[in-house]
Amino acid sequence: MAWSRTPWSAWNGLGFGLVAGVVFALAECVASLAGGQGVLTPVRFAASVLLGASALADQPLGLTVVAGLAVHLGLSASFGLAYSLVDARLSPELRPKVAHQTAVGMLFTIGVWLVTFQFVGRGYYPWFLGPSQFFQLVMHALFYGVPLGLLFALAERRRVAIAIFEHDASEESAARRAREGTPD
């Protein structure tokens, strides 16, 4: 499929990725707390990408939180940008469909999880394999992929509605000028 015309810029992908990343971070923190671990355990895992395994226990809390949020939000924005490229490949008819975008968002996130956890994590961050991998896969798909797909679908619906309104207004204006005998 060739690249189709899309209004999404890098800023849209980055912004939607950040919003989905915040949703995901909150879900991870709640799940961690419910599982009997500290609420900041997911933040510590993210910080360990920069600070190493010591971020899971030995690093100062302030440094760990700043590093963890920087890594998590930076990756969330980057993956949102990557998803905007995937979205640009979708047919214009499918972009506003919530079910389709949600499914694509989940599949995209499963791919991201496979690369980051199963390939990069295994090679460089083996402590990422400690938590239940199936649970992490589900959390990524539901709390990052779904919001990301929804944001793109809803934005596309809004864009289509505005385009239809502008088209109808333009036709109405042209018809009015034709009735009044005014040139364009």
C-alpha cells in the first residue's frame, strides 16, 4: 500500500504517544501497588534503563523518579511518533474507525513490547524479564495501544467532520454567489 495523505504531523504522534504513555504509567503504578509492590516500582524499572539495575533499590528516589519518567515519557513519545507513520499507511476509510485503530494500536504495541522486552531486554536489561511477561504484554496492549489507537481515531473523526463542514460551507457559498450572480 502506498503512503496515503494524512494530516498528522510529528507533533501529533509525539503528543498522542505522551498521553497514552501517561495512561500506561498510571495503570502500571496501580497494578504494581495492587500486586503488593511499591507504587514506584514501574518508575524504577524505567529508570534502570539509564541507571542500571541499581535503580531498582539503591539509587536516590529523586534521581530514580526523574530518570524513570524521562525514559518512560521519551519512549512513549517516540513510539507515538512511530505509530503516526503506521497510521499514515492506513487507508483513509479505516483511520476514523475506532475498532480498527484500537486493533492496530494493540498490534503495534505488541510489536513494540516484543522488540523492547524480548530482544533488547534479554540482551541488556535481563531484570525486565522478572515480572510476568504475559501480564506485561496485556498491560502494554490495553493501556498504551488502546489509548493510542483511540486518540488517532477520534482525531481523524474530528478532522473528517471539519473537512465535510468546510466542503459543505464552500458549496453553499458558491451556490449563493451563483444565485446572486456574483463571480467567484
